[in-house]
Amino acid sequence: MNALFPNLDAGKWREIGTASIDTLLMLGGSLPLTLAIGLPLGVLLYLWAPRQLHPRPALYGVLALVVNLLRSAPFIILMIALIPLTLAVMGTSLGVRGAILPLVIGAAPFYARLVETALREVDRGVIEATLAMGATTRQLVLRVLLPEALPGLIAGATVTAIALIGFTAMGGAIGSGGLGDLAYRDGYLRSRTDVAVVTVVLLLVLVQVLQFVGDRLVARFSRR
């Protein structure tokens, strides 16, 4: 590595290592919360949508509007707008801790739409047969919809995890830490091309690992 990047000393490599760990911490802290919030939101979007099991046009309209607004807002703008809330909840708007709340708020609506799409792909005949046997909505969701849509849910979680990696990189521009912050401070502001290249390569490797794991899980559960 020193031969490829002779200008990177041991201290800079330690800084890159720390930034990599910070990125993984942000991903590890935000992804479970994103999935935990996005999954029920997606289920509600599916159930309340017109011509679905429990259509609630007014509730669906409000929820869909909120979801669309949050998932369409550029993350860096959303992160800045959420600074007062982040300070109140997390105690800081900087570093890994300050990035978790904006990451979850930005990514949960994104995953909710993917969940809704995955549930819509469940065979309608299976749903009708389950209802004909007297299943409640809770039983239908937990025992039929979610198991049948599991490959799609996993694929959506993979896409969401990769999106979160991109969010962490963008958040580096306003002090969230991680590889994005290092790339912005050293790679851009100080014109360190070598640092920029290393951070981009590390982010690409992380994305490829996540995609590989996600694809393997989808393939495994699709064979059930």
C-alpha cells in the first residue's frame, strides 16, 4: 500500500482506519432502527392503500405524503434541518452519535416504500385463501405477508443499507465523521487526491460486501 500511496504516512493510515470504523458504527447504529421503523410503516402503507385489505384513504394520504417528503429531501439538507431535533434528542449534531437520528429519519421512509412494494408482489390468491380460513389481519401479516415477501424485504434492506453508506458520506460535509468527512476535509479541502482515492475505494468495497451478503440471503430464502 505504501508503494501505491507513498504520501500516506502511518498517522494518516490510522486516521483512515478510524474513519472506516466510524462509518461502520453509523451503519450499524442506523440500519437496525431504520428497518424496525420502516417495516411497520411499509405494512401500514400496504394495508391502508386503496383497494387493499383495510383501505383508509385519509390516513394513507397523510402517511404517504410524509414518507414521500422525507425520502425525497436531499439528505444533507435534511440533516441540517434536523440539527435542532438532533441536539435535543442526541445531545450533539456532530460525529457518529449526531448522525444516527438523521440517518434513520432519512432512510426509514425509503425502506417503507420498498416494503410496500414487496408486499404488493405477494400472490393475491394466497392472501384470499388465508382470509377465507378466518385469519385475522395480524395473523395474515405475520404468518403470510411477511414470510412470502421475505426475499423482497431482504433485497430492500440491502438497497437501504447501501443508501445509508451514501448518506454517511454526504453527512461528512457537515461534520458527521467517517470516510465522507475524511474525504471532504483532506481529499477536497486540502486537495489530497490519494486520500480521496483510498476513501472511495473503501466505500466501494463496503458496498460490494453488503450487496454480496444481501444477494446470498435473497437467494437462500427464495429457495424455500
